[in-house]
Amino acid sequence: MSASTLGRGFRLSAALGLFALAAVVGTSSADVPTVKLDVTTVKINDLYDFSGTIDPIACLGPDAGTISGQGTAVGGATFSNGPQPAPFFNVHLTFTEDGRIDFPNGTYVLDHWVQHFTYTSGAGYRPYDSRTAPVQEQGTVYGPDGQPTGETVLVHEVAHATYYDANHNDEIDPGEYTVNVDRFRVTCR
């Protein structure tokens, strides 16, 4: 199941590709010029198929498995364009997938996976990026005879990173990652 989480993360790249849109910058006609930002909001509701290889799950044996199924991505993005310090980009997506993981010994898992993804980026006075992606996954294990074995596989994962470009050099320098968490846990019961 761990490889499924990694592979599923790559689907986000395709979703973010939808946001290669440009916003227009304008100014008002007051005594003191001010910047008007155009803000764009895009809604996403996408259905997709997936497949891939899964790392071995210790309680199910030493062999890797294969996964296939169908998922949805629901959410949206809001972004603006303009001079410093105002531009920003914010994405909230929920990925939900139902699939089947088959192992060479005939055992299989019917799997339900949910990831809530948030990404925020902004120039501000200190450019920053913040990404959070908690995952909950649960699968019911079936034997080669198609009968439930009574086992359940649970995956809990959280990945979070916050980066501030304190010196505005567009490079990751020591101390600029203020938070970098990546926890992954598989439990069989």
C-alpha cells in the first residue's frame, strides 16, 4: 500500500497542471495608485482510473502486489497574479480511491483510500510554500478462495512541509524549512 500512496501523489501533478492560467493585473485611478489583483477560482471534479505496483505488506507475505481501481479528485484552486507582496496560489483537493490489490499467492485486498491535500504558496514579504497531505487507507483482506480472512490493513500517513525563503534567493538554505514531517504507518489487525 505504501507505493500506492507515492503513485497517487503523482496524480496531483496532473491536477496542478490545470492551473497554468494567467491572471491580469490592473491599477485603480485614485490619487495614490493601488494594485488590483485578479483572483481566479477553478473547481475540480475528476474521475480517473489507476493501476500500479504495491510494496510488500509484511502481514500478507514477502511479495509485491498490483493495484487497480477508480478514483475521484474533488476540490478547487484559487490564485492571483500581481506585484509583490500579493500573489498567491491555494489548492484544496480530496482524492478518494477504491481499488483491488492482488498478490501472487492469490490473496487480495479491497482497498479504500482518502487523501486530503492542501497547498498554499505566496510571495508576500517572505515567499513561502506550505503543503499538507494526510492519508487514511483501509483494506479488507480476502484469501485465494474469495472469503474474507478477518484481517484488515490500515494505513495512516501525514506529510507536511512549510518553507520560507527568508533571504529571497529562491534557494533552499539551512533553516528555511520550518516544518518537514513525513509519517507513514501500516497496521495489520
